[in-house]
Amino acid sequence: MEPHDHISVAGDLLKHEDCYALLRLCWNVEWFGGLEVILSWSAVPPTFDTVKGGKLSGFADELRLLEGDLSCLKATAVTDRCKQHLYDIQNATTHQAVLKSITCITGLVVFHISAPL
């Protein structure tokens, strides 16, 4: 290969779904200022503050976060989920609601401890 030959890394990366999903997530985390910002969303915003002429300024359409990406991230963000369940325990109005949250926290902790590094 000659030094001036162009290698299409983007095409290679976007072909593999796992790599593509990770790239979308990392891009959005950096673009919007951190994981906590993304986790605070109830849904992926249909438009963003940097929209110009119907397109995101400097933001590739291919890297737009999908609803499934956000759902998966929220489901696997152990710290965030535990905080939410502790909040739910504080505000529970029934013993059943408290037991449900304790069961969820227990499951998250067991899952986190048993997950391979």
C-alpha cells in the first residue's frame, strides 16, 4: 500500500454492529458532555441545539444515538439504576414497592459482582 492511499476506517467500523453501537455511544457521550447527561434523557431528543438547516452541525447522522442504545445504556448503568431504586425506596408508599426495589438492587449487585472483568 502506498502512503497516499486512503483507508476507509469509518466504513470498516460501521460494518460491525457492536463496534458501530459503541462508536455511537462514545460519540454522544462526548458530544453532549458526559454519561450522566445521556442517562438523564427520558428519550433520545428528536432535535438538538446545534441543528442548522435540518441537520446537526458537525454531527454525523450515522452516529445519532438510537432509542435502543439509550434503553440498553439505562438498563446496564448499575450505579444509576441503584440510585433510582434507592430513591424509589425513599418515596415508596407500600411495603411491596420497597421489596420490589430491594429485589432489583440485589439483582444488580449480584450481576455486577459475577460479571467477568
